[in-house]
Amino acid sequence: MNYKPDPIDTSKVNLTTEHLKITELLAKNTHDIWAKQRISEGWKYGKNRDDAQKLHPGLVPYEELPESEKEYDRVVSMGVIKTLLAIGYRIEGSETTTEKTATVDDNNLSLILESLKKSSQLNLKSLQTIRRETINLHLRYPEIFRILGEYILKLGEPLMAYDILLEGLKEWPNNIRLQQLLALSLARSGATQRANNLLLELVNSGKNDPETISLLARTHKDLWQQASSPEESTQQIALAAQRYQQAYQMSGDYYPGINAATMTMLMGDDEQARAIATEVREKCLAELPPLSQRSENNYWLLATLGEVALILGENLEA
């Protein structure tokens, strides 16, 4: 068989906040239709799926579904909406519906935020439209700035993310997450020293949480790679190792842990690097699900285990 799927191109479709609200409603309705059909066929809820006994763990209200299941329904629903728009249709509500949802307000904001957080289907133009349509809520909801900033960074647009986050910080100057993301946007746009200065200022002002310290360590690692002299290189790699170790000791998380091990090894302290790497391996193995239950969500755990193996000299394992 030489079948080659050729779906309608929806990559240039521009979604609005109205489409996001409809997406979440359609996702819930899609689940309800499926569940109603299953129940009519004699299926019941069961913790584990059993086709013989007609038991299924998905026979619960949409709100109680795992995020992976919700995302499946959202992708299907958003795909339908984008396809209709791509082939020239318009989606309009009735006058009553339009009056209720024509503007983004407190009542339907949760639907928009939920779709923004979980959707992998939005393009940059859609995000720009959503930003304009939610402008009346920006002064009251820093969450919008955070989600838009994070998503636009994922799309590889750090300068645009910087503008949005800077706008948010004018209204919410003490919001730590907006400050962290602003520093990250600077680092990704090449302004490493500015990012380093901002994060160091945060740490010195008492905001020394593991996330801020990990970001600070990342900027020291970048500055090490950009160093123009042996003295600067030695200083920056030592600072990177120190900050990653600090974040690891505070959080116990494998991300700063593996970076601490790598930076320590590059400094020449192999014994300490192997000790940290061994601890990190134990943490990763404890979090890693059985082989039959693994998914793409386990990528970073597996990548970290590969890096651990390299540090420990287990090249075949890596």
C-alpha cells in the first residue's frame, strides 16, 4: 500500500478567542458523545480497561479526565474548526450567544486560558489576535501575560515574548514568573549578560528559588561558552556549576542536577560529577514509568539518563 495522507493545510488559519472558547466546549461535547455511546452499549467505569467486562477508565466527566485525554479531544475539536475556516466557512454564533461571548470577560476567561495552556495547535498570528482580544483583561490578569509569553517563547520568538512580558511587568512588577520569563527571553535573543544581570538582581533581592537560580546558572553556562579569555571561561563555568548545585540541593530536581554534574565534570572534578550523576540517575529511574507506559512526555527523563551514562563512562548504556 502506498497511501500518503494529504489533509487540508490549516497552518495559516488565524484563531481568535471566540474559537478557543468553542474549542473547549466542543472538546467536552466530543467526550460526552463518546461516553453516551459507550454507556448505551453497556460499558461502565472501571479503573483499568477491560473489553470483556466492558469497563473503561474514561467514563468520567470531562473535567476529571487526565490532561492527555483532554488534549486529544481538544486537538480533534480544534482540527475541525481550523478545517472549516481553511475551506472558507465562517463560524458565527446566534445573536444571544454573540451577546454573551462577544467580549472576553471574567466568566469565559477560564476556557481561553485552559485552551492556551494545553493546545499545541496555535500559530503566532493566532496568538497576536488573542493578545489584542484580551487586552481589556491584561491589567487584572497577569496569567495572560505569562501564558502568552511562555507559548511565544516555545514558538521561537523571544523578542516578541520580551515585549509582551515587559508590558506585563509594567502592571505586575513583582510577579516572579514574568521576571523569570523576561530573563529567559533575553537569554534566547542573545542578550545573555542582560539576562544574567536581571537574574542576579532577583537572587540578591531574596528571590532565590530553584527556578530563578537554575536560570541564572544557565546564563553563566552561556557566558562560559561566549568567554573571550581563559580567566573569564574559568570564572563562568565555576559560577554555572555552583548555581546548578545550589538549585539541585534546594529542589532535588533532576534538571539542575544533571547540569550540575556536567558543569562539575567540565571543571575537572570527575569524582564529584559522578557522585551527583549517580544521585540523578536514582531520581530519574524512580520517576520513569514501565516501558509499556512510556510516552513522549518521558523524553527529558530518558535524555537525562543518557547524559548520566556518559558522565559515568557507560557509553554503551548512553
